[in-house]
Amino acid sequence: MNRKTFLQQTGMLAAAGMLYPTLGRAARILTPKNGDAIGLQLYTVGGMMDADTKGTLQKLAAIGYKNLESAGGSKGLYYGYKPKEFANMVKDMGMNWRSAHVGGVAYTVSTLMKLASNAKDSAQIKKYIPFIEKMPKTANLQENAQQLADDAAEGGLEYLVCAAIPTKTMDDVKIAVDVFGKAGEACKKAGVKFAFHNHNFEFVPIDGIVPYDYIMANTDKDLVKSEVDLGWATVAGQNPVELFKKYHGRIALWHVKDMDKATKEPTEIGSGYVDFKSIFNASNISGMKYFFVEQDAVGTPTTMANVTNDYNNLKKVIS
């Protein structure tokens, strides 16, 4: 048996793990330890990245983070650097820039308000209106898909990810499907993969239709992948493992986010109620390629101590 055939067959064993527990355990033994490549979504430390990009990256590398997913800030999508410049800086520190979050549509106060799923979300967004209005206009997938895909390729990224897009009405959802389809084509042309990131509102039914399921059903599975936010999916009443089974092989990226049981807000890994042990045991079913810690409590800046605890607590769970 050659190496390619061996890897293909062991991958099939992993997928069969939900039916055959013994084979599933055997397949996991063959999988590299996830703890060797814990990633971070840089939105978690967005303020620090804006204030001192290089210094913040050095601290993250010292903690042990290996993979990074970027998110724009006050200096633009890549913290004031060209994609290749940022990629080289990350690589010099022993880390890898794997993916980038970008907007689905042009962000204005009105589009952000449409992302709110309840009164609490709306109130939080309103607090940030002065900040939002000062943010530099950045490229978005609806208007600049090919540019963003080409930038991702320049930075050596594997994935370009839609951070958020309104799904309040079915018209919004259909716009999302159109944007994602075109983004997937642009990424394919550039040699990059495309995915979209969920919050809780993609699981809120509209006239009996769940936006997340509609998007998955109406986009090409080879061009549009899913980055499941484990925390927001859990808050929305979803079992991430069941999502993995339903969309086997299509959920390439995860946001590892814990949620406080009382407030339903992000908290340190290990302090909330998300069942990471069972989720990571099902990583083969998901088709997960990379996962990124994210702790993005609104109004409460995440500290480097939080990020350190996130890393250490997650490593205990998945080692």
C-alpha cells in the first residue's frame, strides 16, 4: 500500500468513527496532535494589534500560538502592512498566517445594525457608532472579491473568510449566497479557498428557513466552505458535532470560543459550557483543517493574560 492510499483509507476510517467507536479511536491515534498547532483569531487582540503589531505578535509566539487568522483594524485589513510583508513578519516569528477575515458587504451603521439579533446586540453596536464612523473604508467581498482573493494569494493564505454578512431577511440571505458564490469563484482563480464564518443569527429561522442551511444548500460545496464558530453555534442551540455530520468534510475551519452559561457571552476557554472534548474528538468528521481561539467580549478588551489562559486551557483539553 502506498502512502497516498494509506492516508485516504485512514481518512475513511476517521469518518466512520461515529458508527464504529473502536475504528474511530484508531483513526484519531493516526492524527497529529491538535495541540501542536493552536491558532488565534487576531480580532481577539485587535486593540493590541493596532497599537503594536510586531510586539503583539512576538508575545503570541512566546505563548505558543502557531497559526493566525487576521481581522482588520484601524489601519486596514492587514494592520498597515502589505499582505506579503505581514506574512513574512509572522513567519519570522515561527508562526503561520493561515486565513484572513474580510467583510461581506460595505460596513455602515445600518448594515451593522442588521447583524444584531436582539436588543442587547443593537445597544452594543450603538455604543460603537462613533468608532465605526471613523473606521477606514476597506474592501468587501460584494464589491472587491477578486482584489481580496488576489491579496490573500499574495500573502500565501490558504483561506479567505467572510467575517459577517446580514441575514435578517431572506433577501439578505440570497444576497449572501450571491456574494459567496462569486467570492468562491474569485478565490479559486487566485488559488485560495473561501469560507464564511457564522454567528448565532445565521441559525435563527426566517419563515421556517434556517439561513445557515439555505446558504450551504445553495452554494457549491467545492467553492464555499464553512468556518463554524463553536461558541455562537452552541448559543444558537446547535450541536457542532451534528453540524459536522450533516456537512461532512465541508467545515474546514473552526473558531474555538467558550461561552458563559449565564450571559451567553464569550469567556476564557474552560470557563464556559462549550463541550470542546467531544467536538475535538469529532474533528475528522468535520474535515477541519485549522482552528483558531477567539475571545471577543464586546466592551471588555481581551488581555494577554486571557489569551495565555485560553491557550493553556485548550491544550489541556485536546492533548
